[in-house]
Amino acid sequence: MDLHCSPEDDAFRAEARAWLAAHVPRTPLPSLETREGFAAHRAWEAELRADRWSAVSWPKEYGGRGVDLFRWLIFEEEYWAADAPGRVAQNGISLLAPTLFGHGSEEQRARVLPPMASGETVWAQAWSEPEAGSDLAALRSRADRTAGGWLLTGRKTWSSRAAFADRAFGIFRTDPGAGAPHRGLTYLMFDLSAPGVTVRPIGRLDGKPAFAELSLDRVFVPDEDVIGEPGQGWRIAMSATGNERGLTLRSPGRFLAAAERLVREWRAGPAPQGPVDGTALRDPVDGTAALRDPVDGTAALRERVDGTAALRERVDGTALRERVADAVIGARAYQLFTSAAASRLAAGEAIGAEASLNKVFWSEYDIALHETALDLLGEEAEFADTAWAEGHLFALAGPVYAGTNEIQRDIIAERLLGLPKGRR
């Protein structure tokens, strides 16, 4: 794995950084989990697309720049470092687009990808069902053959972006008599405004509808919106889950930027209220300066609190400092891990079950990072309308979506470590 950037890579980074500096909104956009924010983020996608920054790794004929995976990682680092808006088009760009490149037709790519890149069409993911989440093969929603296409019937739930999205993609049972549960499934795209579709928004803890339940009552889907061959939906979906658990859904740039924001919060203060003060321990890299004279340091604190409370405050502050340092180390480790994965992909290798390692790491790291930020900011931080609080709510879903982490650990144990299957 070569971690050195070429002059061309450096030039690409500089171009991306300059463009973002000139175009990232000075005022943060409203939450994309609101109708107003969704529209604002859709407009931002159009601005990215106008200069071919919305999907830099796509071929130029579809609106991309045709760069390799390494330059996509460079762009992601610059994008999140610039504090650019969240990507409302992410489901489409990160999940559906790789599926179309791998299994779709040329007609589908030409029809679907350009409006996806511009935000004109925003996609929802419609996989999970009330009785089929991580056990996706247990799905019951079906697609029945009809003249010129298929009729969808059933329910999908926890469909991300579906509250305000335009279209959705998912798999449906087209041959109930196929035998094994993962057989007889077909991958389809459909309009959320089509007759027979009912969208019921699902609010998060803060009430914002990040998800929705979809009820489908004989929704017509033309044959042109079937991806791959009928009956091959499971194989196609599994290639998409590799994208979801692996590099494309959570690039290291997102976490590197968040860890840097956390360090700035630590260094800037003000000190958190409650049992953790930490004003004397605000160097997450060194952190020893505040403890070089424990006698004098304790004496200074005794002006306000007794010695026992001061000692407790020092212990809590040290623990918080170490959590900030862990966040920085974790972001860097994830960057190195994904660089190694990118090198393997560039060499023609497949990642396979190792994507489960990736998914467990980033989903649990994301929660730990945001919990550290909230603890640093004080007792009321969870209830504030801030990027940290909203990010925390989104992070809590990470161990559940893209296959629960319990399932991922089973995959790791059985397929990577060679352990016997557990009792189910």
C-alpha cells in the first residue's frame, strides 16, 4: 500500500479544496431530515453536479470526473474538512449507482444516473420489512408478473430518505416456489409517487422523519426498471451490501473531519458543566502539561472545591481527554484501513466478508465519537439543536442498518475466523 500522493493527486486535492472554499454555504443548511432542508440539500447537489463534483468517480459521460478510488477518497477528505453539507443523494450515489454499474443496462445508466447526480431524483432504500431486517431473505413483499411489467404488493419499513424522496429501490419476491428463501427475488426500482404507494414518515427521537414506512398496493413497475435478470435479486443485493458496509457509505474523510472538530471543541472550551471540568487538561495529544505539578494544580482547584472533588474532576477530565485522543486515533486507523482496502480493489481483488469488519468499526466508532462530543459539551448538549446532537441520533442507527452488528459479528466469526456456526 503506497500512502504517497503523486503530483497529480496533489493538484486534484488543491482543485477540490479551492472549489469547496468558494462554494460551500457560509450558513449551514437546515437539517436534510426536514422538508425545507431536503429541498436546500437537493439544490446543493445540483451545484455540485454543475462542476462535476457530485460523483467524481463516475465516468464523464454520466456527469463524473472519471477519477479512481484513491482520488475519490481525497475528495471525500476535502469535502468533509470544508464542513460541506450532508449528501441527500447518498443512497443513490453510494448504493444504487454501483449496482447499476455492475448489473444494470446501458439504457438504465443513461436514464437514471444523470438526474441522480444533480439531485433532480433522490432515491430511498426500500429493503427492510417488518419481519425482514438483517434476515433480508425472509422478505414477503412480492412482485407479480403483469403485462409489460410487475405489480408490487407489501410493506417496506425504515426506508431511509423515503419521507421526501422521489424514487426507491429494493428487492421483491417474484417466485415464491423457488425453494430457498434467497432464491426467486428480483431487484426493482419504483416511483414513490406512483398509484398504490403510501408513504408514512417515521420520526427519530427528535421527531425529524429520517425514515418512512412504504405500503405498496399493486404498484406497477415497467420491465425497464428491473435491474439484472428476474430471480437474481439476491446476488445483486449482496453486491450492494458490500458497498453499504464497506468504503462508499462511510468514507474516512467524514470521520477525520469530525475528529478534528472534536479536538477544536476540546481546546476551545468553555469547560463542560457538571462533574467534568477539564479546563486544565485540554491537550488531547500531549495532555501531560496539566499534570506536571499535581500539588499546585490541586491547590488551585481547592479555592472552589474540596480536595476530593478536585481529584474526581482530574480523573474525569483525564478520561475525557483520552476519549478525544481515541477519536483521533480511530479516525486515522480507519483511514489506513480503507486505504488498504482501496489498494486491494485497485489490484482487482474482492473485499467480501471483510466488509463486515469495516461496518462494525465505523458504526461503533461513530457513536463513541459523538458521545464524547456530547459529554464534552455538557449535560444539555443532547437536547440542543446542533450538528453534534443530530449526528448522534443518526449514529445510533449505525449498528442496526446495513445489517445489524450482531449479524456482522457472526459473519466475521464464521467466514473470516473459521469458527463454527452459532446456535440460532
